[in-house]
Amino acid sequence: MTALQMAKTAYAMNKAPIRTPRGTEYEAFARITHRLKAAAEQGASGFSHLAEALHTNRQLWTILAADVAEGGNGLSPELRGRIFYLAEFTAQHSRKVLRGDDGVDILIEINTAVMRGLRSKVDAA
């Protein structure tokens, strides 16, 4: 490759989209929710995939809970409290799912509701 070609490629437009923080959060929820749905559809044979998806979902909610617990978080105290509560609920309900005492549907519904909220804010921006 010549120096001219290298210069052209170095300054060519980047084709990767620029993501906002909300867009990144939406993408994380979308991927994890898809994994939860796919694992649930496999039934008992997909238990290991379900356990992995539940673990990843709990990690996401733990990160969110830690973020809203920070003093400098810009969200309203009410919204921060709701997010923290949902993180606790997700952890508790995930344990029930792993024990076989309950299903994953409510976790999928919660994630989907959060995605709708994030999407409306992303679209508005």
C-alpha cells in the first residue's frame, strides 16, 4: 500500500455508528434479553445457557445498582430508587429461576420495559 492510499484510508469516514451512553445501555439490555429468551425456549436442555444468561443479567443490574448508588448520579432520587429496587428484585428472582421455583418471563418483561424507556429517550435525542 502506498503512502497516498494509507493516508486516504486513515482519514476516510468511520463506518461504525457512534453510540450514546443510552444506546450502549439499550444494546446491553437487548443482547441479554435475547439470550434469556433463547435459553428459556430451550427448556430443560438449555439450563446451562439459562444460568449463564441469568448471571449476565444480574451482572448488568448490579452495575446499574452501583451506578445509581453513587452520589454524583444525575438521575432523580425516585428513579434511582426504582432502578436499585429492580436490581434487588432481579437478583432474588434469578435465584428462584435457578431453583426451578419460577420462570424467567418477568425478568424478560422488566428488561423489555427498560429497553422501551431507553429507546424513547434515544429516539428523542
